[in-house]
Amino acid sequence: MALTLTQISGFPTYVEAVCRHAQALLDAADKFPGITSIFATEQRGMMANVGLSLYFETSQGGQPGNIIMARFFERVEERAVASRNTADAFIKEMLQYGYLSHIEGAGDKRVRPIVPTEKTMLAVFTWALEHLKTLDSFDGGSRSEVVLRAPEMLAKLQPNIADDLVGKGGAEISTGTLALFAWVNKSKLLFLRILASMMPFRDDDSRFLTDIESTADLTRWMNVSRTHLARKLRDAEDMGSLGWCGDRGNSQMWISSGFLHEIVSEQASRLAFFDMAYELVFSTAD
């Protein structure tokens, strides 16, 4: 039986486990920085998941998959993720950076199918595996070992995961403090960085210290506009969601218990999506 969000949140050490999970994802991001930045940005991550779903859906039965551009545009619009023009620009960028490639010898380059490159596939597999490892840490399961032995099962897992992650597309953006950062490039890396930097804490604390001490260092690490990120951090500060122990942006950052709950709950929801997909795939594998 798949672990539900309520069950995951009910584990006594689940906050600490999600913080360790964040560090594992950051370690994986260091290995695949370019690809990770795509999935770490709200709209681009949704488009990437739509494209991967189309690829894996056509690769069932051991046959190589592909992404038909017209179908990609159609699904992106169906799910209210982005306009056709935005989706077209996204695909062109992915081809330019070598994350996607055209299938050779398949006719007119403007219409022939495209596929994820080997490096993209490895990054996606690593990302999925880290989620399964964290789920295993909750109940002593062997999900990650099973998928390591049968990596082809990712083709069945990913479409189910992506369906939940995409949801209603742009109409289902996070609420609360998370919504402030929804359209900031690499915002999900910021949340992982906050979780991974949490200092030891007690359950009755209302504020939790991080080891983040500089807005400038944070923006350099994320490679985003300092002005834009600083404005968002200031907005979050005005909400009481975070603050600084000394001078703003040049001292130790703290986050509120409410903001911590938002970030942890988002990660826990993703873990629940993964376990639902895993249960669905392996309960019908025979």
C-alpha cells in the first residue's frame, strides 16, 4: 500500500528525513546543473514533465519512445501549462543545449520526432531514485533497489508521477509564501537549499535558523537576478515568513514554522506522488 501524505507527515522524524532528502537532491543537482535548473523552475518543470510523459508513453513495450512536437504543444495547452509559442521556444532551447535531440533520418527536421539525450535520461533517473530512497527510509522498503534492478520501469513510473506534478498547470500554482517564488527561476532549488541548511531545531520553535548568511551568495549560487530575488525575500519577510538575525541579507536567515511547514509539505506531497505511482506500476507489473 502506498504511503499517503498524512502517513508521511506522521512519521516522527519526517521533517529531518525531508531535510536529508533535500540535500540528496542538491547533490544530484550538482552533477546535472543545467538539466536541474529546468525542473527547478515552475513552468519549465511542468513542460519538461509533459515532454517526458509523451516520450515514455510511446516507449512502452520495449520500443524506443519519441516526442511529436504537435502532440507536445497540444498537451501543454490542454493542461494550461503554457502557450504554444512558449512551448515552442522551450523545445528550441532544449535542443540548443543538447537536452533533446532530433531522431536521425526521420525526415524533415521541422516535424520529425525528438528524444531526450542520454544525459537527460540519467538525470531524470537519478532524481526519481532519490525520491524512492527517501520513501524507503520511512518504512524500510526496497523501492530503490527494485528500480535499480529494473531501470526500464521508469518508463511506467514517470507518466503517472508527471500527471500529479503538473496537475492543472498554471491554474494550480502554490499558495501562501511559496506562491511568492513560483515564477522565480530555480525557485525549487531555493527551497531545497533552505531545507538542507536547517540548523538543529525543536518542535516547539516558531523560528528555525538556516546557515544562509548572504543574499548575494544565494543569488550567485542560483545564478538569478539579485534585485528580483531580494525583492521576493523582502516580500516574504513582510509576511513574517523569514527574516535575518542581524542586517538584512547579510546575517543568518531564519524561517518561520509556517514557511517550514509549507516547504516540507510540498516535498512530502511529491514523495506521496512517487509512492502512488510506484504502487500502481508494481501492483500491476505481473
